[in-house]
Amino acid sequence: MKYQSQKVARLYFMAAIGLFTGQILFGLILGLQYVIGDFLFPAVPFNVARMVHTNLLIVWLLFGFMGAAYYLVPEEAERELFSPKLAVALFWIFLVAGALTILGYLLVPYSGLARLTGNDLLPTMGREFLEQPTITKLGIVVVALGFLYNIGMTILSGRKTVINMVLLTGLVGLAVLFLFAFYNPDNLVKDKYYWWWVVHLWVEGVWELILGSILAFVLVKVTGVDREVIEKWLYVIIAMTLITGIIGTGHHYYWIGTPGYWQWLGSVFSALEPIPFFMMTVFAFNMINKRRLNHPNKAAVLWAEGTAVMAFLGAGVWGFMHTLAPVNYYTHGTQITAAHGHMAFYGAYAMIVLTIISYAWPILRGEKAANQRAQVLEMWSFWLMTVSMVFITLFLTGAGVLQTWLQRYTDDPLPFMVVQEKIAPFYWMREAAGVVFLIGLLVYLYAFVARGKPAEDATAA
Amino acid sequence: MSEVFTKSMARNIYYGGSLFFVFLFLALTFDTMKTLPQQDNRAAITPQVALGKRVWEENNCIGCHTLLGEGAYFAPELGNVYKRFGNSTEAIKAFIRSRPANGIPGRRSMPQFNLSEEELEGVAQFLKYTSEIKTQNWPPNIQG
């Protein structure tokens, strides 16, 4: 660790991992509710559990991105963080606001939470992924502004590397696009149209800039390849991301009351969206093949490779599978979407956060890499979680293909619930894969214990 | 990548390409907003429909259902439920009203939301309005 203020990242990483664990537990509850419909009903209905599952995902990824920024920005800028105190304060505000929101979901009926938080004054609740009470959304804006101020001041008064500038662009984009969460017209079509400016332009736009810059940073560190080469790759990848992904938003504008030309635009541009992900895979493996040093943190290298592969499979391949309008006409809003969502989020965003944590955590403890045993455990957790996510995706894909056939494609389409019962075996297998994922996560957590006492504690004592 | 293709070329493609497509997207958005009145059934948005949308949101219906294919995949598509229920807002209201508070053993069941008559009417009218949005003939059939 070059700068003392990088240490603040530890808090963020701990919160990320804690919330990740919560997300997985609720995922298992949801998976069970798919096959045992009255499980935990009416105490924790499906919609509540799902809201907790997806909101925890978003929040832990945001913690992860912020932690990543606090770690890598000072090192890239070659100066201490502008204000470590602000970073700590914002951490606690965000954590407490997040925890209160999740508790609100679980303890108060959602309509009660809407009343309690004055949703009437500025109605923003009750839209997928943006379920947070308006006051929480305002809190997110405040935290984002404080965070950007802190990171921005650090970057602009320090060395301006491409990695830092791309990361900053991604983070500013994230904050600006979130403002569309406050636009909720009575017109459903307009509501949906701009809702995607948050959701799509986040995950298939600016978040990819964040992903790319974190991956580039880790690759610079673990391969020792010339920064010029890596930065050139980064530019090309994010150029392709935005060139394809912005108009690619059109693949959400097929069936929501928007004009028909979006079917052409959305199909053509989103069919190109796998390109930047494929380039990311080629990039990561190329850099690792050309490495000039053998970094002792093998686990971090594995996570970086895994991110590059799984992001391409989940976001690229599984996205392409149902993105063409004539295909999407039948698959829209089925388990195919769920399959894609799971592998894309895990492969691109969960894994990049786990990559930077894997790389940075030992250094924050004052060692270059974890001991051999802890690394082996971490790599076991990598394989358990990644392989089980592949199976979760495959089972959901099977369920989705059958659902599409039975409910949408045949001459005698069956009602939704009839189809759901027919495809239940796939849901059971998905749940089993989910249990393996949890085991992988427990191994991951145990790997932290296996690291033993931090080196820096020994020197401090 | 070869030496011919320099970092500054890559940077220019990033800035130029992104900027071009941002503007193209804004132009398309402008055009879409101009054509929406013919498609989005806005004439049907009464205060009752607006109330219904709020009821829909404040009970997190999207947490189980899809609406025009977007949402959760645990419960049926509701964009066309008005038509599936025989073009009847009464049928929609009766369904919501009759959900058992403690669920159905072993099966998925919609929670009992204890909506007022006004809220019930609102959400039914909202779903009627939604079913009349022009969605390029989606969903493929009445099952949603």
C-alpha cells in the first residue's frame, strides 16, 4: 500500500462482502419460493424477498465500486485521498441508509413504507430495481455527490492516468443517470422509456467503464505489462461499449409502446454489444500471457481471468441469445431473461469487485499476497461459485426455453401457472446449484479467516 | 495491437464515437417522444388511471409480475390481463379482492393487499389502459 488513505477501502470491501452474503441467502429463499409457493408466506412474500435480493446486489456492487475507487485512485493519482474522513463518513451514511431501507422492506408492508416515507410528495417507488423510498434515493444522490467530490478532487490534483479518467467518467455517468430515477410520469410508456436510462445505461453503459478501468488497473499491477499498451486496450474496449451500448438500449424498446424502428436499431446495435466483452477477454488473456512478472497473488489473477470470461458469456453470449427482435418477441420477460441476468451480473460486476478485493485486500493488510493455504481456499471458492453460477444459468435457460415454447410458441399456448408447474424440475435443479453457490461463498469467507493475523498488526505491535 | 494504431487514435475513437452516439440517441429519443401520442394510449390516462398506477407501484406489483414483459417472472404478465379476463375490470377487482390472507398451502398465491374500492377501481382501470397501449402486437398470444 503506497498511500495511507487507501485503507478506507477496507471498510467498503467488508460491507460489500457482508451484503453479498445477504443477497445470496435471499436468493436461496426466492429459489425455494419458486417451487414451494407458500414458503415464508405471508411473512416474506416473493416480491419482498426479490426486492431485498436485487437491492442488496446493487448496494454491494456500489460499495465495491466505491471501495475500488478509494483504493486505486490515490495510487494512480500518486497522492493521498483528498479527504479520508469524508470517505469514512459517507461509508456510514450509506451503510445505515441501506440497512434501514432493507429493514423497512422486511418489517413494514411496502405500501406502509411508501406512506411512512411520503412517497406521495415525489412518487418514485415501486419500479423494478428502483424500489427504494424517495428519501433513500435522495440519500444515494448525496453520498454519490460527496464521493465524486472526494474522488474528483484527488484525481484532478494528481497524476491523471487513463485508468483514473475512465473510472471517473464511469462514476460521473452513474450518478448523473441515476437522476432519471426521480422521473416517474403517469404515462407508463414514458416511465418505462426513461427507467431504462438508469437501468440499461448503467449496466450496459457506464458500469462497463468502471469494470474496464478496474480490470485494467489490476492487470497493470499483476502483469507488469507496459501501461501504454493496457491503456490503448482500455480505450478501444470502452469505445466499443458506448458505440454499441447506447443505441443498444433499443433492445428494451421493442414492446413497450415505442415505435417499430427500435426493433431494427435495437437488434443491430445490441447484436454488436458482445464485441467489447469479447475484446475484454482477449485483452485479459493477452496481457497475462505477455506478463513481465509473476505476481504472487494467483487468486487475483484467476479472478481477473474469470471476470473476462464470465462477463463475455453472461453479458455477451447470453445477452445475444435473446436480443434480436424476432427472437425476443417470444422470449421477452421469461426465465431466459432471468438466466441472462444472473450470469451477466455475476460475471461482469460481482466478479470484478471480487477481483479488486482479492488483489487489494492482502496489500491493505501489509502483505503482497495471502498465504498459500488461503489462496487455495479462495481459488476453490472461485470455482465453486463460478461453476454453480454456470449451472444456475443453464437450468434457468432450460426453464426459459420450455416456458417460451409452452406459453408463447405453440399453437395451443398454456396459461402461465400451468407452465410454471411443468418446468418445476428445472427450478429444483437451479436451487440445488444455488446451494453449491452458497457453499462456495462460505469457503470464500473462510479463506479470509485462513489468512491469519495481518502482517501490519505484527509490525505495529 | 500494432504500433500503427496508437493510443491517441484509440482515444479519439472513444470520444468521437461516444459523442456521436449520444447525440444520435438523443435525436431518436426526440423522435420517439413525437410519435408516442399515436401509440401510448395517453388519452386514456384519467386521474383514476394515475391513482391506479400509484397503487400498482406502492404495492410493488412488479416484484412478482411482469408488465409489458418487464418485472419479475414469478407471476403472470399483466399488460394484457384486462383482455385475458374477458375485457372486464370487474373480474380483475374480484380476483385481487378474493386473495386469501394466509395464502394457499404449497402454492404461489398473491398477497391480500386490503385495497379500498377506490384503489381497486384505479388499479383495474390502470391495467385496462395498459392493455390498450400499442405494443407492436406483443405478447404473442393471450396467455401473456
